Amino acid sequence: MDGSAGGFSRFTVRQLSPAIGAELLDVDLGTFDDGLIAEIRAALLKYKVVFFRDQDITRAQHIAFARAFGDLEIHPATPKDQPDREVLRIAHGPGSRGKENFWHSDVTWRAEPSLGSILRAIELPEVGGDTLFANMTLALESLPEDLQADLCEMTAIHDIARVFAKRLNKDASKLREQFPPQEHPVVRTHPETGERSLYVNTAFTDHIVGMDRAESDALLKRLYATAMLPERHCRFRWAPGSIAFWDNRACQHYAASDYFPQIRVMERVTIAGDRPYFDAAA
């Protein structure tokens, strides 16, 4: 375990893997102050995803904790008549298989994709339904240096309709009118750490700008595969009271859908971010 030696005085750190992820122990998210928020942010930047156990908090406290890190998003999949529209409820059971079992970063179809997501367990299966996380800085560094250099010059189009046209039962062209496809760098510079990470994902990335479709598809397939190596992962087993907070700018996640027909209900609050960029000098 890391403790105060890691620069943290408000909690003890237990790493989940050498690559990514840590549990922050002995924290009560129902009561926080600026000092605790600053340390949690620092841990998030260091480990890319942090986890909390035994948090008996309400939906209002969940929202308040997330808001301490910035403005909050409202997801288009959230019903308009739902109270607390900052909360995206993700529920699966006998009539609905889990659909989040692919490597992705949240809402990259936005002009300003999210800083991070905070997910709270509401109801869990007896076993299964773990979430995996991949370090996309290590993913980029795994590629040959000449390819990395080429990728730094590339951009890609991210499109909400790839996933949500079907899920929201909406016409793809009308959905794109509401949320136009966005062009983001293939390699993103983290605005707080300066690290570079691979910023394409199987959910929302449609094609690389300036390439023909076959060439783009082949390269994207290779880039997507960089997220799949276990040495770049951690795996989180949920329990009642568990919360995960991940940095969408630096990692991807995969929700294992191995629990059908059991019930798994989660609630997510997402913190707004800024426009992705690549800084060659960083």
C-alpha cells in the first residue's frame, strides 16, 4: 500500500495493478472539503482511475461530490422527466443484457468530451459485472516510435450515432444534427499532466480524417487492440457501496456483461471537460 509516502494524507492508497487504478481507503465521500478534493484529484491524475468502498451516500451526495470537480453533463439518454438529470442510470436484468462490453471512453462524440465519470453501484449481481480499465498512455507507448509520430499528426471523427441512434431509437441524421460529429486528435495531450495518450475508441470513433475507409479501418483496428492487453489493465469487482471515478482523458473502460439474467443497476454522474488537443511541445 501507498500512504503518506505517496504524498497523500487524507487516505491510504492500495494499487490494483502496476499499470492503472487504486483504491482510496478510509474516505467518507458524504463529507468532503477542498483539501480532500485536491488529494483525490491528484490521485486520479496519478492512477487514472480511483475506487472507493463502503460509501453509504445518497444520489444528492453523489452529485455534490462530482460537482466539486467541475460542471456536470446531462446525457441525451437520460429521460427528460427524470429528477436529478445529471444522473445517468444504467440498468440491466432479465429483459436487458449489458451493452457496455466494449473498450471506450465516455462521450468522445462531444465537442468537449468529459473530464471524468463517477459511477456508483446501486444493485449488483451475486457475481460478475466487473469493470475493467486500460491505461491509454501505455497503449500509445506500446506502438513503434515512427507510428507514434505519424499518429500525432492525425485526427479522427467521433460520432454519437454509431451507438445511440439505435439505443435511443432515433434517426441517425437527426441525432447528428443535434450532436454534430466531432474531429479530435488521435493522440491527445492531457491538459493537467501533459502526458500523451491514444484517443480513439471502438464505440464512437468513425474514421481517420484524410484516409480512405479501408486504410482507416485497418489502422483503427490496430489502435483499438492496444487497449486489450491485460498488462495495461486493472479489474474492479463491485460490492455494495462501491464507487469508481475514472479520467476519460487518459483511460478506457469495459463493463463485463457476464451476469445475465441477474440485475445490475448503476448510476453515473459525468464531469464536463474541455476540447481535446495535441501539443507537440508537451
